[in-house]
Amino acid sequence: DANGGKGSDGLRLRGHAWGIDINNFTVALTKGGDGGDAETKIDCDPGTARGGEGGDSGNMKLTADYRLEISGDFHIIPGKGGNGGAANAHGKDAGPGQNGGKAFAYGGKGNDNKKELSAKGGVKITGNVTVDVLVGGDGGNTTADGGNGGDNVGCGNNGGNGGDAAANGGKGGDASLIVFGAPSPVFDIGGNGGNADALGGKGGNGGNCDAKGKGGNGGKGGNATDKEGKGGAGDTAGVDGISDSTGGNG
């Protein structure tokens, strides 16, 4: 098995003073870390790879003992949610007459990026507060390759079956932005889903024989299944991933 680690969370911007006056200030908050990619070795049966989940985007907290006033433009750029890690799984190519290894790949989930901008206590707002678009993390892409079945030799000896392959793209993260208790006038966008690509292994050749005997049966090609990652929810939903699967030849 191969497993990608979770992406690190973005850090918080923390401000505290006796008084804070915000006037023509732009702040760009941190992006969530991407989940780790995962890839198996080539001699696995089965080979299973799981991409890591994306980390949370950073946030901000400002507090004042006496006053906090927004007297000019205050421009906030939210950090993007971390992307899910990619996953690549490989089943082993088999020895004579043996079945190829199976392969399973699971893309990491994109981070759900959900934020709220609120003001509590005696906060005075005479200026203009703008918040850019907020975006969820993308799901991880996946590939799964089943191993080839082994060829065989001799009368009546069958070739091995190709290994099955299954790929599941990571889901895109949901996105939600609320500003001062009401939906923001700018959009939030869900993360895109991960692509899924699966390829079944080739069946092995049956053994040859002379004119008086029966040759071996050829091996069955490996099955291939895929499931694309779904885009995350938001004012604008993320795009679903692309899926592509091909069964192995016999």
C-alpha cells in the first residue's frame, strides 16, 4: 500500500492591539497544503494507492482592547483550499501461467473551504470591505494499471488472467463564504473533481502443443472500472473529473 499524507493547514494571521484602524489594507491569507501523492511499486498484488487529503486554508482574527475601525478600503483575498493528492497504482506482471496483480487507486479529497467574516462588539465600519472569490481544493487524479497475466508453455497449460484495475478520482472540496451574516456578493467556487484512468492487464498466452495434443487456453483480460471525482458544491460548482477505463485484451 502507498498512502499520501494530509496537507498541512494554512496558518492564522493574528492581530491584537489597544486600537486598530484599517485604512487601505490588503491581506492575502494562506493556501491549504496539498495532500501527498501516492504511487505503489510495480510488483504488487494487489497494489493500492491513496492520495492524501488537502489541508485547510488559513484564517485571520483581529481584536482590540479599545476600538477597531475600518475607515478605508479593506481587501481580503481568501486562501484556496488544499488539493487532494494523486494516486497511481500498479499490479505486478505475473510469472508463467499466473494471474496479473490487481491495482486500486483512490485520489485524495480536496479541502472543503468554508469561511465566515464576522464582526463582534463595538466594531465601526465606515469604509469598504471587499472579499475575493473563495475556492475549494481540487480532488486528486488517479491511474490504475492491472498487471499482465503470465504466458505459459506446454500442452494444456493455460495463460494467466490479466489483473483488474479500479481508479476513483478524488472529490472536489465544497466552498462556502458568508460575510457579516449574509451570503457574500462575490462567489465561492467548489473544487474540481479528480480524473480517473483504469487499464486492465492483458491475459497471458496459453501453452503451445504438437499436432496430437491440445494447447492451453489464453488468459482472460483484466476488468477495468473507474469513477470520476465529483466537483465540490459552491455558488459555482466545481467541474466533475474525466473518467476513462479500458479492459485488458485476452
